[in-house]
Amino acid sequence: MKPGQLESVGVDAASRARLEQLLNGFWFSQTLSTAACLGLPDALVEDGWSSDAELARSLALNPDALRRLMRALATIGVFEEDLERPGWWRHTPDSRLLCSDAAGDLAARARALGELAWRPWGELKTSVQTGRPAFESVFGRSFFAQLQAEPAMAQTFARTMASFTQATARAVADHAPKLPAGHRVVDVGGSHGSMLAALMRANPGVEGVLFDRPEIIGQAKPELEDLSPQLEGGDFFESVPAGADVYLLSWILHDWDDAQCAVILDKCVQAMKPGGQIWVVEMVVGPGAPLPAAYFDLEMLIQTGGRERSLRAFERIFADAGLHLERSVELPLPQRLLIASRAD
Ligand SMILES: C[S@@+](CC[C@H](N)C(=O)[O-])C[C@H]1O[C@@H](n2cnc3c(N)ncnc32)[C@H](O)[C@@H]1O
């Protein structure tokens, strides 16, 4: 064999191995999600070993199937089996992260994957054929209507958002312009308030208003501890709280199509003080988009019918709402803070 041919065999083998690993990716997300949905990480004793027979009894699971699930998870570093005593398991650092009280709330993300994302992602092909969110055909209603009908799912989703946003909120607060005391900020669709809390901590004396659907606002208090923002429930397609200096839209516009974004932006423009601003925190896509932005774009296609947008697309929807993009602030994440104000 010539040297060039040998080299190409090596490249092919590496590409094949990489693709095989990617093709099997669903094994890992589904086993992790199943463990979290079954409450398995929480059921293991904190320190020491737990028997799978006892775990199966306490969680009402099939003992043989549970052992096989745990064995698979152990191969990826989640749970460890006692080599001397088959069927006895203990936590690893990774499995501890899937406990419902662990920092970062990956357990909620793993549960949301199983409860909300898995079945619509299974219909990606349909969404690519039709351009419509597969979520609606799988669940029989829109994403947010489903959350409204299923409070436990809404809670899991809100905790998932908090898990994403807690990781980014500090960076947003550090990179955003400083706000003077007495300025009023409305976190529009602010969920449990992770982003608002970071902004209020970084800008002492700022008045915060957390605005979301009533059933979400009802669950929001524990996230906000000592900050006491005003809590307001409502529908941003109807109106948003009036008279603020800043309307913050973090991961809101990506849920909606351009016409729906125009309505939300218009409600904010109508409500804001003269000289007020709209702050948008979103991922930005374009040629060479980073992995999470491109995949979140597909997630929006499948789940809500929204999309991640290019900077040009944001400029267009701002212009349609009578706004112009004043500043685009790069965050040390694949996200940007876009600051818009009235065009006139
Ligand atoms: C993707 S989450 C973003 C949450 C939060 N801003 C963050 O960055 O973590 C979208 C939020 O919009 C809220 N939402 C959806 N439809 C709404 C509506 N019509 N009126 C008010 N809030 C709404 C949802 O309840 C949810 O909290």
C-alpha cells in the first residue's frame, strides 16, 4: 500500500469512529434522562453502597432492567458498581450532579429532555419537511399551552431555564451598561428571575419587575431571595408593565416567529419611558454558527416554531417595531446582548 493510501485509511477510520459515536449519542441522553426521570440519583444512599434490588423495590422498577440501565450508565462514569459485590452501586461525581438538589440543576435539564424534548426531536424529519414545530403534532397543542396544562412540566421547564440562565446571568450583568439607582427594569418572560436577580445585584438601587405568565410568577419567589422585585403575571401579547427604563428579553424572541416578535416588541415600545431601551439576550446565528446556537435553532423549529436569528434579522425585526440597534455586546458565551432604542 502506498503511503497516501495508508493515510486515507487512517482518516476514514477516525471519521467512522467519530460518526459512530455521534450516531449513538441518543443512548447517552436517553439513559441519563431516564435515570433522572425515575429519581434514581436521589434514591442512592449519599455515602456508601446501595443494592439495585432495594432500589428497584423502592422505585417500583424491574430489578433486571434496572441493573442493566445502571451498568450502561456506569460505562460513562455515572454510578459505580462494587467489583466485589455485583449489584451494589455508589455515586460518582457525575451521578451526584444528577441529584435534584445539586447545584446547576442538571437533573431538571435531564428530566426536561425526557418529558418535553425527546418525542418532538424524534419528529425532526417532519419539522424539516413542513417547517412546522413537531411539538404540536406530538403533544396536540403548542409548547406553552402544554406547559400551562401541565404544572409539573412547567416547573421542570422553569428549572431548566434557570439552570441555563444562572450560568449566563452573571456575564450579562458584568457586560451590560451600568444602571443608575432608581431605574426600573422589567424582565419580560423572566421565568423564575435568575437574570433579573443578577442585574439587580450588579446595579444596587435598581427597581426590578418580574413579568411572566401568572402560573410561572406564582412559583418564582424562591429564586429571588432578598431582592423583593415586583412580581406581575400577564401575557406579553396583550401588554407588559408600563413605565420602565429597560425591558429585558432574555431568550424570549427566539421562541416566536417574526410577526409574533413584532407584537411583543411593540408592547414593550408602547410601555417604555421616553428614552427607554430594550435589551435582548440571545444567541446569534450566521455562517459558521457555533454548535449550541445552530442546535438551539433546531430546538426552536421543533418545539415552538421560533428560531435563532442573525444580527441582520434582529436589525430587521427591530426596524419593524420602530427601533434601532444601538449596541451589540459580545458575551463570553455564544450569546449577545443587543441594546435597541426608539428609532425617532
Ligand atoms: C425560554 S423561557 C426564557 C426565560 C428567561 N427569560 C430566561 O432567560 O431564563 C421563555 C419564557 O417566556 C414565558 N412566556 C411564554 N409566553 C408568554 C406570554 N404570552 N406572556 C408572558 N410570558 C410568556 C415563559 O413562561 C417562559 O418563562
